[in-house]
Amino acid sequence: MNVAARPLPPLSPAWRQTLRLLPLLIAWLLYWYWDTAAAMVGIWYRSETYAHAFLVPPITLWLIWRQRAVILAEQPRTSLLLAAPVAFTTLAWLLGELTAVNALTQFALVATLVLAIMTLLGPAVSKRLAFPLAFLFFSVPFGEFMLPQLMAWTADFTVLALRASGVPVYQEGLQFIIPSGHWSVVEACSGIRYIIASVTVGTLFAYLNYTSLSRRLLFIAVALIVPVFANWLRAYMIVMLGHLSDNRIATGVDHLIYGWLFFGVMILIMFLIGARWAEPAAVAAPPVAAAPSAPATVRAWLAAFAVALIAAAGPLAFAVIDRADQSGPVLLAALPTPGGWQEGADLPSWKPDFSGAAAELQASFQRDGQPVGLYIGYYRHQDYQNKLVTSTNTLVASADKQWAVVARDTVAPVTAGLPARVVAAELLASGSSPEIRLRAWQWYWIDGRLTAADASAKWFTALSRLAGRGDDAAVVILYAPAATAAVALPAFAADGAPEINRLLAATREQR
């Protein structure tokens, strides 16, 4: 029997009270976290990757509505214990806001809303609503951190498949050359859109078509794996179509059209196969409504007040910290020339793609005919538009027509004044003759702490702001011609790192 077709039990006093109180609590939370909610919706609107999130709240409401008879048969019993985790989600939001991490603040907001609902409804009703409430997390724009790895996998598979097809390939990083032309894997080729759409729809499909947890988890895993392999095949077929047609097809707009058509066919096949193993809905006895009881008015209002108070503490704490962080403009002086080095060097024209810096410094030095370049991007008063650590701040933008990153790794410089490991990359200038290659080292300076890891940089920024020292931070990049970098970069780092750290510390103290 369809749960939606069951007769609805009359609303008990406890339900009437809960349904009056719940919208008030949700409205209160959205008032305090309105900027976070608006930012999340803004990403849905701007990004095709996350446009599906507009459907998540309506689907959640529909999932609740279809089992309304079963839900109303239970009686809401407020649970004060479920209000306690709101302290953790509020703290997570505060850390995300201090470091301008969209995903963290938005996950924290959704988690706070879910916990607020569970607190008022209690464990029994919350158990009935477990999946609809969990499905709300698909509204958070999340997953772009997978882009570099997905792009690398796509490039490697495409090259492997081309070679297996007898097509000679020369590969460097995400770029490869075949006899008919030059190809590169960019962000649109990563398959992230396919994966997010497939997992979202696949999770809903699994919930609606299976009753056993094992089948649901298995199908969700399939929904994650299939689009990855489908994207690899899509990339390979597009390159082959271009190669076999002498680049007459699959190189323009039809490149995207073929990709989405192929993805749609693969997902349709996945659902058709999954439907063959669909389990019939469990036939349960009609729910017996629990005996109505007098609503625990004081307890419900006390729980709602506790959630409201704890949740409001996050935005209030951020306002206090942000108001106390007053400072002037950044005055970044020139770097004193390290001993044994001279200013000026013959280096290719290149600048890292870091935006939003409060001040920048780019200089070149040389010793014994070995040039080294230095770039420092200094950040202060970071926000969601201007911040140090973000996916768009990188050595080379994916859309750069001149430069490309062809290799990336980490090295241990074993030099005082540098972190234990730094990010290393090799850059190639396209179309240059003779060939121009650079080797670069990159790390972060966060209020005196050094790291090359994005997550550590965010954490150090949060600690600095919580300690009342502001969010001053910088990216430091050394670069040199690849032919001499093995000697020049360690040598300049050993001589220049103390001067760089003193310069950054002095800039910080001028707040």
C-alpha cells in the first residue's frame, strides 16, 4: 500500500504545536545565516554544475509529503540532546566564515537546519525523515576539489586508449599531441558535472527503488563509478572522432553535445539495469497512531530557544572578531637583495594567476649567470571575493593560452626558513622556439607559520583570527629556468628565505 494513500490521522495537539514552532525556528536560523544561504543559491544560479540543487528542497518536501501518514502517526517528542550538536555545527560555520570556505559554512548551515528540525521532532519522527533530511546535503555546492585528480585521470586514460588504438601520442601533464593535432584536458573535461548529477539522482533512485541498505549503497557506488568511466570513454571518443575526421567534427560546440548525449545514454542504461533488481516496497501494517498526549509546551520552547541561542552565537562571534580586526593598507616593501645575488635577471615573462592580493611583489635575481624569479602575493582582510587559498588561485589558469603546468609534485628543500615540503611544478610556454620551461616552488606564509598545504593554510588563518591577530597571509613562489632550477632554486631559497620571512613579518607588524 502506498504510504501517501493511507488515511491521515488527525493532528494531535503536539503536532499542531510543533508545526507552529518549526517555521519560526527555521526563519530565525535563516535570518542569522542569510548571507550563507544567499551565497549557496547564488552558486546554484551561476554554475551549471550545481544548478540541480534548485530541485533538492522541493524533492525533500515531496519525499516528506509522500509518507505523511506514517510520519503523522508518530508523535513529536522534543529532544534536548539533539540540540547539543548545534554547538559543533556553529563552530564549524564560524571557522568557515573566518577562513572564507564556502563549502564549510554551507554544510554547517544545512546541518544546523537538520538538527533544529530533529530537535523539535524527536528521535522517532526524525528516523522516519532520515533520508529526506539527509538528501538536503546535496544542495551544498561541493566537489570542485576533485577537479585536478579527475582531469589527470581523464588525460591518462585517453592517452592509454589512444595508444591501444594505434595512435601515437606524446603527453605532458594534461596536454598531449597526436598526428592530427594538439589536445588538452581542461576543467570541462573533468566529468565533475556528470559525477555530481549521477550521484544525486542515483541516490534518490536507490532510495525509491530498494529497501535493503546493501542494495542502496551498491547502487550509489555504481552511480559514482559509472560517470567516471563514462567521462573517460567520452574523452577518448571525442579525440578519436576529431582524429578520424581530420578535426572536422567533435572540436566545437558538438564536442559538448556529443559528451552530454553519451552521458545521458550511459545513465539511462544504468537506471534500466538498476530497475531490474528493484525491490517491492515493504508491505507494512497501517500505522497505529500513538495516543495523543498533552504537548510538552515548555520543553519544546526550551529546546527551540537553546537551538536559536547556540546558532546565533556563531554570527555574533564572527561580528565581534571581524570588528576588532582593524588595520591599514598593506605596505609591502622591496626585498633586500640576498648576499651574493644581484637584482635583475633575464627570465621569461610569467606571473602566477593569483588574484585579490592586497599587495604584490615580483622581482628577479641572478648569481653566476643563474636567474631566479620571486613572486609574493600578500593578503589582508580576506573575504569570499579576495582570499589567498582558493581553487582559482593557481600557478597557471586553465584558460591560459601561453603557459601550462605539465608536471606537479612536492619536494623537501631542507632549507631553514621554508616548510618541510613545498609544492613544485614545471611550466611550459606553448609555441615557443626554442622551448621555454620553468620550474617553480610554492608555499604559504600565515602570520609566521609556513606550509605548502591548502588545508593547513586555512587552519592557521582561523587560529590567527581567533587569537586576534588578523588574517595576514602570503603566497611565496620561486621560479627559474628548468635547466638550472635544480641548483638555482635551493641556492636562492637558502640565501633569500630569511629575508623573505623578515619582510613578511615586518609587513604584518605594520597593521
